[in-house]
Amino acid sequence: MRSPGLAALELRRFGRGRLPRAALVALLLLPLLYGALYLWSFWDPYGRLDRIPVALVNDDEGASADGRRLTAGDDIAEALRESDTFDWREVGADEARRGVEDGTYYLSLTMPADFSRRIASSAGDSPETGALRVRTNDANNYVVGQISRTVFGEVRRAASTKASRSFLDRIFISFSGIHGETVKAAEGADELKGGIGRAKKGSEDLADGLRDAKSGSGRLAKGLDRLHSGAGALQSGSRQVADGTQTLADLVNGVADQAGPFLRDNEKTIGDTARLVADSSGAIRDNLDTLAERAPAAARTAHTAADTLTVIHHTRCEGPPSPGPPPDPACPDLLKARDAAADVAAVADDLHTLIADQNGDVKKLDRHLAVLQKQARALADRAPHLSEDFEAAVKKINKLNDGAAKVAAGAKRLNKGLGGAETGAAGLDEGVGKLGTGARTLNGGMFKLADGSGKLAGGLHDGAGRIPDYTEKDRDARTEVMADPVRLVSEDLHRAPNYGTGFAPYFIPLSLWVGAMVAYMLIAPMNRRALAAGAPAWRVALAGWLPVVAIGVLQTVALMSVLHWAIGLRAARAAGTVAFLFLVTACFAAIVQWLNARFGAAGRILVLAAMMLQLTSAGGTYPVQTSPGFFNALHPFLPMSHVVDALRRLITGGGLGPVWQACAVLAAFTAGALALTALSARRRQVWTLDRLHPELTL
């Protein structure tokens, strides 16, 4: 009889009674206990985490930050209660501690009293980190503790991100404030630059004017040597000029910030004085010819008047005392008149001497007076602008004061008319020279100041351009990025929808191995009738293998039907998965058959040992690289390792390379096991004493 016929006869035995039929049904449904029941029990545990009771302790007292109330503990508690992670039960600290200890709660999360205060401290001088306290008890359940660490890591990250957003938002607002103030400073620097530019122009004009004044002062010194007669008028004007410049110098040196107002208050005085000098020079020029003609006679008349007043004063006021009437009350006035007449006589003599020294050359003296008049007029015209020129030159004003002091000293000597006109003119000339030097130095300083103010304005504008000025929308966007700068962009190429789908490639081959193992407990690995009839060994092997393969095919159909329609397993390649499992059950049947055929009763123990080795080295739960080296060494040499890899591609998707490799490995194992079984059948056809009296029977 051929092998299929022998296999059919073997299966037909199960239809001869109620008990054999029940055994066959149980044999067909046995893989469901390992495959369907196991997968069903933890098909989607992460989707049911909301059933796990967890204690939530919120002791946070809140805090204030930037005038706002911060209640970070309440915010986190509310977010957790609204989430689908764990069954949150808000309790006190003592109850949470007891509950975690006795198993009422799997774990507890505590927000301490200073939680909000520590988060708010990021805006203060002493920032502190807030701490979420998690208490677990692995004695309750180790896996829940592992899950909680992942969940609470997300809670901590979310809380940290929220705190960072608040802190960074304040920083970006500060950037906007700094930008605004820098813009204002830049605009102020522009105004300063403009003012310094105007002051620089004024200092240039002042230097040019002083240069002209220096030239005129030289000529003035020569003219004043011959113009002693005009000292009276010049005395009044020079005194006012000296007083004005001295007052100006004292005020500027004493109170620098009052120099501007002082110049504005004394511009008129300086102008009037200069105009007085100019007018006096003009008046002298207008009467110069008459003065030359009448000077000798005026000198004689003045001397006569002085002598007469001296005699009168002596007669009335200086005679010997007498019992007669008291001295004339007009004596003080007579004394003043006598002195004035003497002064007039002295001036007349000086004027006469001056004209005599000039040898009647009045034109030369007139030219000198014209120059003096011109320079004084120029000074009078420039006087209204002195405050504008001088306000920007406060730092250089001391040099100007030195010259002004020397000019005042010369003016004082000139006013006294003590014959120091030449010395005073020389001092004035020297002072104007120093004023010119100071003005040139001032002009150079103003140039540097103008250049520096330009750089300052440019730098402030450049800085304002570099300081960001964020709108509210920009602040929100940047705060979002900086608070959580690195986000995990996860791309799952072939995602398993749940826990059970991910573990199906591990439990399905396990159930088929168990199915084959139990099948050979009911079916002989080698057909006794074929052995007794002396059939070829390969036919004996096939006759014992085909019935279990047929049962395995039915087991596979039953298992996959329940997994698909009852539990919800959705394979990416359903037909390919079923076809591949047919090959798997054929391979497992061949291996189990050989172990039973070759080793007899001990073979059943070896089948169980082979199953355990495959389960521990297949990498069905954790990657095999995480297992000890022994299991890593076994992994590539056992069929279930290749079956698990192939089923992952068939159920969740991916390239079919591992599938074809697994088919080749399974085909090789099947052929090899059948060949070894045939060899065992050949040996079984020879009866020995050990077969008649086996050492162990199961």
C-alpha cells in the first residue's frame, strides 16, 4: 500500500468511536490554547492602562511670577485626569504611601508643596528645578513600573517644556524692549551727530575769526603805541570786553552745564562792547584831523584850567584855619575838578606828544584805527553765534579762557592809561594767538568728536538691527521651538497596530510545535503496519509524517480563522501567511517525528527540550542580542528563529527576503528530518533485544 493510503488508514482510526473522535477534535483545537488564548490575554495591554489604579498626590501650594498666579501642580493634575493613561485617583500623601505598599495602587505621583515656586524661580536670582516624585513597588507588578517610567518621563518633559516656554517668552519680550531702547539711543545719537556737526562748523568759523583777529591785533599793537589819546574811549570798551570774557570763563569753568545759558545771556553785552570799540574807533577817525590841529592849543588851555583850579582849591580849601566862617562846602567838588583837569592836561600832553611823534602823519594812524574798527565790527557781528559755537566745545574751553585772561589783563592795562598800551597790545596779540591755537585744537577735537558720534550712531543703528524685535506670533513660534528644540519624528515603516499583533509571530509557531508534539503522542511516528509488511523505509517515514501534516494543516486553518475573525489579527499578506504556516507545520511534524522515531520514549523529552531551546533563542520577545551568548549562538541554527523573522514580514509587512530564506531553511530541515526518520525506520525493521525490552516506556 502506498504512503497516502497508509496515512489515510491512520487517520481513519479516529472515526471508529466517540472517544477517538473527541481526541481528534481536541488535537485540532489544542494550538488555540497556545496561540489564540495567549494572544487574546494580552492583545492590547497598553490600550487598557486606564484601568490601572494610580495614586495622585497634589501638595503644590502655587506661586506668583511676574504678577501672575502659577499653579503648575493643578495644571498637571488636570491634564493627567483628562488623559487615558492610568486610573488617576487623587489622594493624600499617607494614603498613597500605604496604597503603593499594600497593592491598592500600582504607583503614586506626588507634586510637592514647592513645585510651582521652584518653577517660578527661573525668573529670579536663584533658579531651582521642580521635582515630580514617583513611587513604585515592583512587588505589585514589575511591568507597570517600567511603563510608568516611560509615561512619567513624558509628563516630566511636558512640564519642563511648559516652564521653559514661560521663561523663554520673558527673554524674547526683553529682546523687544532692548531693541526699542537701542532704537531710541540710535535716534538720540543721530541728533547728537547733527548737533556736533553744527558745533564743528562753528568751531571752524571761530578759528577763522581768531586767525583774522590775530592779524588785526598785531596791527592794533603798533597803532595803540601812537594812539594814546584814544585810550579813554577804548578803556571803557576794553573793560567791558575783559569783564565779559572773564565772566564767561568763570561761569564755564565753574558750572559747565550752565555755559550755554550764560553765553546766550551775555551775547548782547559782548556785541555791544565790540560795537562800542568800533564806534569809538570811528569817532576818533572822524575827528582825527581836528584833533591834530587843536591838540597844542587844547594842551595849553587844559594846563591853564588845571592851574586855575589848583589855585582856587588852595585858596578856598587849603589856607590856614581862622575863626572866620567854615571851609567852602564845594571843596570836594573842586578837588575832583582839579584832578580831572590835571588828567585832561596829561591826556592833552600825551595826545600832543603822539601827534608830534607821528610828524603830522595822521593818515597812518587813521589806517590803524580803520583796521581796529573793522575787527571790532566783525567781532560784534559774530557775537550772536558764540553760544552755538561754544556749547559743543565745553571740554576745550579752558584753553580759550587762558587767552581771554591775557586779553583781559591787556585790556586792564589799556583802561588804566598808564602807558602800557604797547605792552597790553602785545599781550592781546599773544592771547589771540593762543586763542587761535586753542580754536584749532578745538576744531581738531570737534572733528574727532564728529567722527566718533558718527560711529556711535552707526554702531547703535547696526546694533538695533541685530537685536531682534519679535512680534507676539514670532515669540510664540520661537518659544515653542526653543522650549522643545529636538523632537522625535518617528517613522514606523510597518507598524504593528497592537501588542498582540507584534507577538503573533512568536506564539503561532509555538502553538504549531505543541500541536505536532501532541499529535505524535496519539499517532505512531512510524506506521506499524508498514514496518510489519517490510515496506521501504522512505514509505514508512512518509506514512507516519503525512497524517500529522494533515492534522497540522487543519490546526493552522482553525488557529488563523480564530485569530483573524475572533481576535482581530490582520496580516499584511494573509494568504502568504497561511501557506507559509503549512510549510512550518510540515517541518515541525518532520522534526518531531524523527525525534520520536529515533529516540523512542526519550524523544518526547527531547521534543520538549527542542521547543524550549527554540523559544529562548528565537528572539520572539526581546531582540536576541539582549540574550546571553549561548542563545545568540543557537539562534541561526534553529528553525523557529527563521519562522519568527518570516512571519513578522508576512504579518506586519516588509521585504520578503527573510521569508524565502525561511522557506529554504524549513525545506532543508523537513527533508533532513524525513531522511533521518527513514534511516530510523530501516533500523526498526531489524528486531533487537532492546526493542523487545526497552529500558524506558512512556
